[in-house]
Amino acid sequence: MKRHVLIFGLVGGLLIATLQYTEYRFIVIEHSVEIYGALVAMLFATFGIWLGLRITRRRETIVVREVLVPASGLGAEPGSAFIPNTAKQQSLGITARELEILSLVARGLSNREIATQLFVSENTVKTHCSRAFDKLGAARRTQAVQLGKELGLLP
Amino acid sequence: MKRHVLIFGLVGGLLIATLQYTEYRFIVIEHSVEIYGALVAMLFATFGIWLGLRITRRRETIVVREVLVPASGLGAEPGSAFIPNTAKQQSLGITARELEILSLVARGLSNREIATQLFVSENTVKTHCSRAFDKLGAARRTQAVQLGKELGLLP
DNA sequence: TGCAAAATCATCCAAAAGGATGACGACATC
DNA sequence: GATGTCGTCATCCTTTTGGATGATTTTGCA
């Protein structure tokens, strides 16, 4: 991958150099600038396409998908209950309430639904969400959920 | 495919025209030809790469092999790679593309980020999302992610 | 080669979510 | 009593998401 960029820079520099050199030999021709433009455009277009082909060559993927029958546990591991990472929570300064709301977010509830369920206003939910997102470094609720799961804050 | 060639020609023509036009205004600057060359080169290189990436998108051979696995834990098992529940996916009529976008949603990406990453427009992402949500019976992306995980479609 | 499914893109509109900021009361702690 | 944290709520504004719908293109397959 890095090699390609190198080649790219090389070819670019070479072309520029060639351009500068040939300028003094053929610039006398009328409209040669346009011709230059077209030439360079063609060259780099083909090169770009080639590069695109190169770096995406590994598209021929054979995907073997194994289908498993959902016999017993669907997602829920029997016997092992979720244990929240309280240390991480504290180090991030996430309050219990914020985590509670975060877990409801993770369940796919909207702010309004969460507000109804917790008997608070939607604004309050939004505030908690904002603070939690901020502490997690998330910009969206989906991202917050993902981070929360990665950090062991959510099941 | 034909449209791409058209766009190519159009951009090319436009660039040449612009070149010709600007020539009479800035050609007085020393070494502007080189600058022109570099500019045109850059433009067409990016365009070429884009085109290359576009036309070589997605070419995978999917081999669905039905293997019955003693379904024990569908949750996060350390060391074992995630095996998507293709049966469930098919029964819900969720396409590969939709699932692909769904997995990016689950990673916490916004529609715009997904669009950028997959080289498609934001509208397309939204369409895929809508269809996937519809098939999953989800009203929100967070809910879709949760359902997707419960159904074994997402890791 | 022609059809059907899938993918792509667009527009319009409504709802949800997010950011910034201020405020107020309850409670614990110093 | 002053201070600080937490939970609560609000307003204003912007961005993101979602829904509905239609069109075009690409692709896989019979």
C-alpha cells in the first residue's frame, strides 16, 4: 500500500520535471498548454484508475458462511451474569444515573421513551445523555453504546 | 458505467476549458505551467482513483455452506470469530449490503461517515438503513443494532 | 438477452438527537 | 454556613435521522 503512494509521488515528480523540461521545446506550439493539460490529465487518470484497481484488487473474496442453528442460548449466556466495570465508570466520572440512561439507550429506546419510563422530562434525559456522551467521547448514541460495551460498562 | 465515461469526458473538457480561460489571466506568473500541471495532475489522479475504486467495487463470491454447529454461546466468546446467522438474515430478507451498513451503524458511525467509507452517497446509506430497519422492525438505529445483536446478525 | 432483485441517488418533510447554556433544589461534606 | 456534586428542567438552535416515494443503474440469473 505504501509502495503505491511512493510510486505515485515518483511518477508525479517525474511528470512535473518532464513538463518543465519539455516546456521549452514545444511551448511554441499554439495551445500547447491545453494539450499539456489533456495529456497530464489522461496520464494521471489512467494512473489513478490503475492505482484504484491495485489497491482494491483483493475484492475477489470468497466468503464461507456457516449457519448455526440457534438451539439454546440466543445472546444470553446462561449462568454468567453481566458485571459492570465500576472502576472504569468511576475513572470516567460517569454517574449511576447516566449509566442507567445509557443502558436504556443501548436497549434501543428513544429519549422520550426513556423519559416516560424513568418519570423524568425528556430534557433531563437529553442532559444525562449529553454528559455521558461527553465523558465517553462519543458523538452519537450508537457510538456511546459501542464504547460502553467495549469498556465493560454495558452488557 | 457509461455515465462514468461521460463524467470523465465532461470533467476533462471543463478542466481544459478552465485551463484555456485562466491561461490569459495567470499565465504571467512564472512557472505557472508547472503549477497547472501539478494541479491538473492532482485533480485527475484523485478523480482516477475515485473512478477506479468505484468501478472495482464489491466483487465477492459468497459460498453459503450450511453447517450445523452445536449452538452454545452466541455471545462474545474470546478467541472464536463471529459467525453471522445467515439463516435469520435470509428469512428476514436482509441483503448483504444492508447488513454491511448495519454493522457500520453498530460501530457507531453516522450516515455521513458510512457514506464516505463505502464511497456512496448519504442518501443511499439512508435508504439501506430504512430498509434494514423496516425488515428488523426497528424504529431507530440503536434499536436496530440491539435487535441485530439479539438475532445473531451482528457481533 | 431480458427480467427481477439489488443498489444507487434524489427530494421533501417530520421527528429525533445533540450542543450550549442557565437555573434551581436536595444532599453531603468540609 | 459555604462549597460542590448530582439530578432535574428549560430554551434556543443546529444537525442527524427517519419516512415516503420515485427514478435510474447495475447485476445475477434463467
